[in-house]
Amino acid sequence: MYLGGLIVGAGIETSSHHYGFFTDTVTSFEMVTADGDIVNCSKTENSDLFNAMPCSYGTIGFLTAVTMPLILAGKYIKIEYVHMTSVPAAIKLMRERNKNHGYVEGIMYSMTDIMLMFGDTTDNPKKSQINYINRWYKPFFHNMVENIMKKLKASKKKGSSSPPYVEYFPLRDYFHRHSRGMFWQAENNMPLLSNRIVMFFFGWMHPINTQLVLGLTPSFLLKFMIKDKVLQDFCVPMEKLDEFLRKLDTIFKLYPIWWCPTKISNDSMWKTPQIYNADYMNLGIYGTAIPSGRTIAERIGECEQYCLHNDGYNGFYGDVFLNREELRKMYDTTAYDKVRKASSSCRKAFPDVFDKVLRKIK
């Protein structure tokens, strides 16, 4: 289930600055077409289908098998935390250090408070620095990082020189560091979850399987919960990051913001001008925006238009307000359109991706 969503959607993680989107690591896959045929696809076999599958959101066929390389992972992730006070300085440090680390992300708490995390796998952690971050009584990951930020700022204020702030997470804990709190959405919907006493006595009741809980939540209640929420991912060139973040600060004033650097290959459906050297930043904007005279839809639309005219991208899982022509201008849908045009069965069985992801249809 998860592999399928990562491929026909747009899976991204903290190793994407090395490997790109999840689809960029796939060497071949098997799918069932609308005609019922079982087809193998790769860059050399049925390449149109192979290139059309990313971001198709199930509108080409059913993915049934995947071939991809694996690498040996350590049992722990070593994380170094670095506090930055400006976006340009944070970008500069990431560009200097990204190539030396397997896992990189950031959490932005304001325009002047950015926490960068540089990680690598290891089998030899320092036991005194192991942090089991997903135990029931622990604060959610973003709160834990914010507490570390406060310590680092206090240390800077005193003028003391201290060694790098390092922790070790069990590998599974690291990969699910944002799962328990759905980034910061669980806390936004239930503020009591930020209370340590509440978490100590009742944290064990908080569900790890958030997808199951969302699936069991009645649709009318879910609509009420997300009515005034922003749940978007935007991906912009590093050169545009500072400018776009200032725009987000004006439009939403919504923090934290998740940073996930990624490279975008030129042979994918993402149109990537060579001047950017495939150097992009994915931003996760989740929460309740400041009140405004404009609707959430209008404000998200403004961000979409910025991305459209500045070589950026809007994640389809969130709200999409682009029109059909704008979506095809933002993404290279050549292979996708070719596949659908060649198969009347595909067009009859599945909607166009635009008709599936458009907000008013969803």
C-alpha cells in the first residue's frame, strides 16, 4: 500500500537530496492496465507507461509489483542539530553539508528560528545519547526539536562554546518520528497532547496508526476538523526559497514549516530548468493560518501561482486550485497524455488526474 502511494503519488523523504523522489529509485514495476493486461515497465520496456506512472494517482492502471535497489542500513540514526537565525544562512549550510550526510531536514519555527538536522546511520551509538523518541510519554518530535533549539539559543546567549548537539535514534523511531503526531496536526486538533502530564498518563492511548483513525473518523467530523486548516506541500528552487518563505509568512503566518531538500531529475515529469541544478526544497505547511480577509482557497491559490511562475510545484495530495492548462504547464504530462490518448479503455476506466485531484471534485 505504502509503496504504491509513494510511486503513483510523489513520495519524498530526508534522503531525497541524494536520491530524488521515491519514483527516481524504482528500476521497474508491474502493473495491470484498464484492459486487464499484466505489463512490465522500465526505462527500456514500455517506457511510456513507466514515465506516466509517477503522480498519476491511479489514473493509468493498478500497480502490483516494484523492483528497486536496497542499501544496508544501520540500526540507529545519528542526528546533529544546528540552530540557524536566517534563511540564507540555513541554505548556505545545507548546501555545504548535504552531500556529506544521508538524511537532512529542517523545521522552521519563525523567519529567524530554523533547526537543521543532519543524520547518518550507524551501528555504534553512544548509549548515553540514545533517544527513544516514540515512547508514549515523549513530546512529539517537533516539540522535542524546539526544546533543543531553546537550549542551543540559551547557550549562544551565554557566549559559551559547546560541542555539537548530537542524539541517536533507533532506525524505526527515526522513520516514524513524525507519524505519532502527524507532524503537528494531532496537537493542533487536540492541544492537550502538548501537555507532558497528559502525555505521561494518557499518551499510551494516542494511536500510532493515524491513518486508521482518519479512516474511522466520520466524514462530516473530518470536514469540520479540516475546514480552516492548511495541508499543503510546495516544492521550490533553492534560489527562490527565501522569497517564497517571506510570502508564506505574509499569507499564512503559520509555523512550524517542514523543510526537506530534494533533487529533481530532468528525465521525470517535473520540469526542471538546468539553471537550478536540480536543487529544490520541499516545504510542508500544516496547520491553522492567521485570520484574513481572504479565504484559505484564495491564499493557497496565490502560492500555487507563485510556484507556477517560478518553476515550483504543488503537491496533489493537498488542495489543488489550478485549472487544467495550468496543471499541465506546471508538470510535464507528455508521457501521461500519450498513454491515455492511446488507450480508450484507460480513459473510460479512470478519470484524468486533474479531475481526480481538483479541490472542488475531491
